[in-house]
Amino acid sequence: MNGTRLIAVIAAMAATAGVMATPSFAQDAPSAQDGEAIFTARCKNCHEPAVDRAPTRTDLASRTHAQIIASMTTGVMTPMAAGLSESQKQSLAMFLSPQDGGATAENDDMCKTTPPIMAAAGDWPMAGHDISNSRYQPEPGISAADVPKLKVKWAFSIPGNGNAQPVVIGDWLWMLSRTKMYALDAKTGCTHYTVDGVSARNTPAVFESNLSPSGWMMVVGQSSKVVTAFDAETGKAIWSSDKLEDHRASGITGSPVVSGQQVFVPITSGEEAISQSPNYVCCSFRGSLVALDLATGKTQWKTPMITEPMQPIRKNAKGNDIQGPAGAAIWSTPTPDPVRGVVYVATGDSYTDAPTKGTDAIVAIDMKTGAVKWSNQVTQNDNFIMGCTGAKPGVNCPTPVGPDYDFGASPILFTLPSGKQVILSGQKSSIAYGMDADTGKLLWKYATGAGGALGGIEWGIAADDKALYAGNSDIVNMIDAYVRAKGLPGEFVEKQPEAKPGLTALNPANGRMIWHVTPPQAPCVLKKGRMPGACFNAMSAAPAVMPGVVFEGTVDGWFRAYGTAKGKLLWEDSTTSRTYATVNGVADQPGGGIDGNGPTIANGMVYVTSGHDGAGGVGGNGTNVLLAYSVDGK
């Protein structure tokens, strides 16, 4: 979903790498001077000035050397860094970030005791809280009356600005980052253990299993396209899968989900970004869902979302072939339905103008065989790669260029009061959909905003037993208006429709609006990213809901709680209005934008990460921080 491109924004850091000559340097003495030459040869075209949604040089300077190297070694930048030695990667990191990100070194406060993991009623064990991906916590441990008294109890610095979301079992909390995995005490933030070298941009799944020595297993989808199972209590690996996808631009952004004795893993891609290079043979990636055996990690089946044969379309201006169909990345967590024996996924857009039925679709796949049971494509011919919307489109652009309306939110399996089940979904067009769970037949749809290449409904939706809650972003529309107001060229040749950010509650039975609220234009303190100081009230992140309250953040760093009955504002906090002394020893840690996977509600506390740049690259302050809220901060 490169319009919602957590991966592709990073991928764009070196869109021309791997297709240009690499300077030759001494390998035993990394230097910023060598790094400058590498940058000039392989990266400069995308960063000076920044092209499309690529990170700026200022943003790159805020990252640590470890983060930059990890992104080239195990992240989506791996294919763009092809041919670079370790010494050259270090040189590039030294040049891009002379002060090593300016970050204070972590100094984990190790827990004095490590009690066994004990389940509690208010746990949040996976990305969507449950396998239906409802993002609804029915037993939060706090009431709606408590919410106005929420204050930060502790903060924990997370290297990088990834869209991490924690999971919580009892008094244990786990979280992933670009460079390591953390196991913390959920009440105090002290560290039980860390595991270096685990690079992931999603949420782990933690569950009871006799396959793990402690009785608790954790499954992680890594940036290297390998899934690893760990003992959740010790962090020791139990098994690792084979590499699930060989395509150079592929990755895992959606979280793996466990149902029965299977692990379902979505495969996504940053090919929309690297296809900007005129020398890149566009396009060949096809999104897929992989089923693994829980006991061994062995692949049971792999189902591609595009089944039409690959064929040449035309040659670009450089004489290179353009082929297709391609695309249909799966950006979000799959939704298992054990009763029907299927798993639902939402797919991304197409990369070329070769027709396909697999893109921008909700798909039901047989758990046992991997066969597609039904598929409903809601937008046809949504053909899009980056670098095609400005005044000088690239040579690989499809004709015509689509609106980039793919899905980034997980489908929700919802049971109506009548007992009938529907699949709820949200698209970057801003449209929410209700479909029959048995057949995929469209029952209703409702537009929550203007929609656009960065949402619309971007990273998630939530549903309690009464309503569907969808945050609307429209941030690309805001950015376009912002730069035009300064007399600069817009993000698109044509002026974009007026942004309509907000949170909408819908009736899951018929899609009728219950209420809608627009977040205010509020002050924020954002010093880094593409547009330092710009405050956008886009609701890109996934919401989370508990009885009587729905939590949602905005790209300008405000975290708010609304009443589920009428959308009344119950509480708000500006996470950028102050800095934090973190549990792991970082003084004056800033907050930033709230974007991506959204908050977690568990056992009397609410957790959210602040500082993620998001797809628009406008919410950063350098590093991410996990904020843990409790009643009165106690």
C-alpha cells in the first residue's frame, strides 16, 4: 500500500541503489568521506531534495548508525544496498548521521525479579487484541470515568521511529523495534530482557503453548522475511522459518497471527518505491499469504494474491521492459475465522496497468489448503508507483495513474445482534465497507472523508459490540495544501480535495453514520521530518476501544479519548508538549506523531508510541517513545 507506506518511505532512501555503479573504497577504514561518495552515487537523487515521500537528510541525520545499518542489512533497504560491504554501510551511516543520531545511549533498568508470566482478564496479546482484529478491550481494568485522570506513569525510549505497538500479558509487556526485541514489566517499564538483531516493524503475538519451555510462546515476523518463535519468558529462539519470499523488495509489515496450530504471515513490498528508478525492471512482486506449522515453522502453503500470468506490457523510455500484473501487497494482520475455516486478508494496489482481480480486495482463503474461497475487489485499475504524481513523472509510471487506494487496515470479523457475521474493512479512499462473511457480497459502504494516497482510512479500524470506529487521515491532502500555501509546487499536479480528518462511528449492520468528530488544529512541537514545525491533525493510526471509550491519536502527537455514545471528547494529551526521562536512561526524550499500529489497552493501563514519522514523514522528533498511562500516573 505504498500510499500508506511505512516500508516504502524507507525503501525510497536509496531507490536507485542496486542499479547504479558502486564506488570502490578501502574496506578496512570506514569514513564519512567514503560515505559521501556512496550517497552521491546511489542516494542523492531521492534526498537532495527529498523526492515524493522519501526521508529528508535532516530526518536521516536523526537516526543512529545502528538503525541505518540495520535498515540496509535486514530491512527493506536490503535490496537497495546490494553490493555494499559492511565497511561501506558504516561509511554511509557515518556520513548521513555525523552525531550518531544525537541519541543518548540506552541504559536499561533491569528488573530485580522475573516472575512467571500469568494471564489476566485484561490482556492484549496480539496486534488486533483478538483473532477477529476488533481492537476492542472488553475488560480494560479502568472505567470511562477514570479516563480523564490518565497521566503518564513511565516512558521508554525506542530507537528509530517505527510504528511499534506493545502486547501485554499480565505484568509482562513485549515490543519490537528496528534493531531489537524488548520484554518489559508492564507496570514499571523495567527490562526483563532484550534480544539484539531482531528487526521488525510489527507487533508480536504472545500465547500459551506447550511447545515453549515456559508455557508461553511468542511469534515475530522479521524484516528479513523470516518468522521466529521465541520462548516469551526467556527470549530464547525455538524455531525460525525459511525465508518466506525472495523478491528483493518484499517484507513483512502486518503482524503474523496464530490460530490453532497454524501461523499466518502476510507478505508486503516496497517495489512501488524502487520502481522510480528508470533502470529498474518494473514490476514483478506479488503479495501473498503464507501458512506455517506452529510446531516447526515449516511452510504449509503460500497463496499469491495475483494469479493472472506475468507478461510484458511495453518498454519504458530507457528501453527496459515493463511487465505485470504486479502488486497486491498485504500490509496488515490477517483475520482468521476458525468456524468457517478461512482467513481474511486485505490487499494493496496494482503497480502496472496490466489488469488483475487481486488488488484492492478483501479475500477469504481456506486455512487448510490455501485456496481462495472468495474475493471482492472494491477498486479496479488502481495502478500506482511512487514518483508519478508530480510535474515530471518517472518512466515506469502506469497509464493512467491510479488513486493509490489500497488497504492498510486489517479486516474485522463482526457478529451482528442477529447472529449474522460481516467483514468490516477500511480503505485509503476513506470508504468503510461491510461484506457478507460467507460470500464476500458487498452489503454497504460509507465514505468517512476525502480519501487519498495516504488515506483515508490508513492503518486500522476498531469495533466494540455496537459500532465500527474509523479514523480518517487525508494527510496527503493536508501536505499538498500546506506547500501550495507557501507558493511551492504541490504534491500532485492538480490541487487535492480538501482534507476531512476525523473519527467516525458507523452502524456495522448498514454503514449508517452514528457520529463524526473532527480533531482540532492544535499546537505541537515537531522539530524533524519533512516539514519541521507543521502540525497536521490527520488520524492515520489505528484506534482502540474499551467500554464507553475509543482512543485515537493524531499525526501532530495529540492522544485523545472520545465517548463511544456520541463522540464527546473525554480527555486529551499533547505528547509533544514536554520531554520524558525514560526508564531506560534517556534524558529529555521528545515525543512526536502518533501513527501506525495505534494504542494498547491492558490491565488498567493505556500504552501508545509517540514519535513515528508515518507514511507522510511529518511526525518525527528523532526517536520513538513508548508512553504508559495509568490513572493519576500511579
